[in-house]
Amino acid sequence: MLTPRRATPADADGITRMRSEFILSQPLDPDWLALCRDQLAKRLQSGGDARAYVVDAPGGGLATCALALVGPVLPAPRYPQGLAARIQAVATRPGYRRRGHAKAALAALLEELEEESITLFELHASEESRHLYEVLGFSSDPALMRRTKVPAPSRGDDTAPAAPADDWDAVHRLAGVFGRLDTENGLQPEEQWTLQVLKLAEEVGEAAQAVIGARGTNPRKGHSHSWADVQDEVADAVITGMVTLARMRPDAREHLSAVLARKTARFLPPDDPSGDPSGGSSRR
């Protein structure tokens, strides 16, 4: 197994890209990637609040990263130093998974944090990563809640990335980010398209699982989802489908409009100025 090492500011780009590609629900566009990379590079310097361990891939780049951010809290008997560490990102590239890299990197990170007398650790675990964290001593807290409120951009604020002009602008930005990442990983266009279509199938499958959860038809899990969850999963599938088309065709917007027009002509009745839904024919 490859040995984890302490990350340096030079690793900020690789860590930022792995967080964008494998952790966030939607990848960052190039402007946000650059902003996060530059911030992380500063915070990984001596005296900064970031700590990270990485595993190098044999062919270059990173195979695994584990990143924590240290911040102050009011002291208590269980964390007398008044410091807490939030595990911000733990990720492994697909070709290197199930080899113990993530566990080794995270264990090294936790060991360093403990040497700094930090005793309070927090993270947000996905269902598939829960076992890893439990092995390292983490436990679930049913009282943990989150709230995110995105501030409106200030006028004249040039530091924030420009907002997408419309939905298709956002879709093409996402397609561009995915395309650059896959190209950097050495994938040819048809390989990229294949993986993107499989990603679409995955999103549709998650929507189907949400329906099962909303209807409570799985006897082991019962009612595990709401119909609002189903709607969110369907929206994810729609977005992924649009991104998939945009990755295959630069004219994705026009192509979708043309296909929609053909479907409309086939399945919708022609307009009838009389308002007769039967199209003017009498079936008595």
C-alpha cells in the first residue's frame, strides 16, 4: 500500500479538484476551483488552519486526500484546548479505492491533530463511507443539524465567480469541468461519454430508489424517503441528462429543442381554434 504523506501548499490544486469531482453534489466551475485552490494553498502553509494528508498516485497526481480545517470553539471538559477539527474532504480516485488508502490518510491526519491536543472532530458522512469513520471512532449524532444560507453577491464584487447567464450556461459550464477532469485522467471522448451516460443511469436509479422509499415497499427500510426527495432525485437526473448531452454536442440546447419539437408534433394534438379537445372530429 502506498504511504500517506503530509500535504503541502503545492497539493492544494489536487485536493481541490478531488473535492470538486468526488465529494460535492455539483462540481465547481473553473473560477470557483481557482478560488478554493488559492485559499487552501495559503491555509496549508505553516500557521494556517488546514491539515491534510495525501497518497500519491504512481503515475502522478493524487490517489487519495484527507483534509481537515481547525477552528476555535469554547472550551469544555472534553475539548479543553477550545479547538475543533472538521474533516472537510476524504476522497480516493476510483482506480485506487478499496486498497486502504483513505483509511491510512485519515488515520495519519487524526494522529497529527491529536498531537496538537485536538479532541473534538466532526464530519459529514455519506452512507457508503460511514463504516470507515466508525472504524476510526466516529459515531452518529441524531441531534446534528445544518443550515446553509447563500448571501446575495455584492455589487462590484469581482472576487466571486460570475453567475451563469441561464440554465444552459450552467449546464455547459458543468460539462466543461467534467470534460477537463476526464481529459486530465487520459480518457478519450467516447470513454468520457460512456461514463457520463452510466452516471445518468445511476441518477435515474437513485430516483427509482427514492420512489421505493417514498412508497415504503422495501420491508427492511420502510418509508425512508419523501416525495420531495423523489422530486430532488428526478431533478438531479434531468440535470445530469442535460450535462450528458452538452458533453456530446456543443449544440445541446438546439438539439434538445429539435427533439422536443418532434416529440411534440408526434404526441400532442394540433391546435384547434374551436377549443374542441377532439380536434374537431365527432365521436358520438
